[in-house]
Amino acid sequence: MRVKDFFAFVLYYLGRSVHKNNDILSLYFHNPSFDAFEKMILWLQKQGYSFMSSDTLVSYIKGEFTPNEKLVFISFDDGWQKTLLLLPLLEKYGIPVTVFVSTEALNSGNFWWEYARHVGGDSKVRTLKELDEESFNREIDIMKSQVKLDRSALTIEELKYFVQHPLIEIQSHTHTHPILTNISEDSLNIELQYSKQFLEVNLGTIINKLSYPNGSYENREKVCASKYYECAFSTIQGYPIQGGDLYSIPRIALTDEYWPNLAKINGIWHFVRRIVKRGR
């Protein structure tokens, strides 16, 4: 067992006796492997969770019902093509999921950070996230002209296939997946409105939920989101509560790392990380 896994294993078992407020979960993935995703589903089932849709979660937050069972909502961000490979698992276990899609990649085939990572690794991605809108767009355009990547994003035809499936809901993750807090008011409105209209026109479905790219938002972004969507999902590592903010719905980010995932779910992982950061 790796040191990180052993550390997460210990944290998970410590956290089991500390955190008791996780009967309602909101989890999200980006591009998980088949085996890692199934392993998490089996763990959730073993813990007695039933899977719910985004509408059920929103109804719970609004206080429209009080559940008498443990519930978990699962979503995916970006719109990765490999999400198609998970369909047999969704059907096998009867899991409703929401896929938040960035619409620009449906045509281009790739996401901007793939070009950045190809050019300069994760440090380049972090650098770009700090740039103003004009500088960001200029650098991305240059990298796109220099780098050729294999497609990683869903196509519009694959998305049309997805949206017909009773277990899959498609919602918005903006158009180009920018850092919303770094762009102008006009660009913010275009990002939120265009992706909604594009998906509604091409898929013939209602698009009324948003996931903030990179989890980056402040009050301006929330106000703008409320003009186009009934709710918005964040990357806040916490648990949904009745009466909570519909434009700041928490979600716990999961990866292919099993023990860190469990430590995140019971809350102890981020609790410890906050303590470590304060001590630096």
C-alpha cells in the first residue's frame, strides 16, 4: 500500500467516528476508470446508499421532502468521451447521473487544459488559471495552433445518444470552460447563455442546471447563473442540507484513488488538509 493510501486509510477509519452528517451525499467525477468507478459504487451500496437524480437532490435542498434513507447524487464534469464506457455500470446498478458538458469541446474535440498540460504540464495549467481573459485566450489560441491531440471529448452525436438514455441527464458546464471569475460580465453571460441554448436546441431537452468550471465563482457568477438556471453546483467539499444555497450546491470530488475517496466522503480528508494549511 502506498504511503498516501495508508494515510487515507487511517484518516477514513478515524473519520468514521467523527463525522455523522453524511447521509446525503453529492459526489462528482471527471474521467474515472471503469474499475475505480465500480469499486466506489459497490462501496456506496454496501453502506446502504440509494442513488438519486439531480431533481431529487434539488427537491431535498428546497425542503420539499425529508428522506428516510441514505441518498447519493453522482455527476460528471466536462463531457469526456470515456464516460460512454461507464454506461454498462450505470445500467447494471441503476444509477441516474448528470453529465455537465462544456459545449465548445463537442466541436473541437479537446479541453483547453489538455493543450496546456501537453505544453507545460500541470504547472502550465495553474499559470493559465491566473491569467486575465485576454491573455488566457491568446495563449490558448497559440497552443491550439501548435499542438495536435487525439479527441477526448464527447461528440454531439454521442451526446444525442446519451440524452435519450433514461439514466442520463445532460446539463451545462459553460461553453469554453473558462475561469469565470477572470472574465468580463459580457463574456460571463455569453458562456452561461450560449451553452444552455446550444444544448437545448441540439438535444431537445431542458437545460436548467449549471456546474461552475474549476469551482470558481463569487457573488457575480451566482447572480448571473440565477438568470439562466434553477441551480448551480460547486466544488465545495461538503454535504447538501435542507435550506442550502441552490447556487452553491456542494459536491465532493472523487478520483481513481479508493482510500482517499473514502476519506473525502466522511469529511476527514479536507478537515486535515485545512489544519495542515493553517500550520504552514
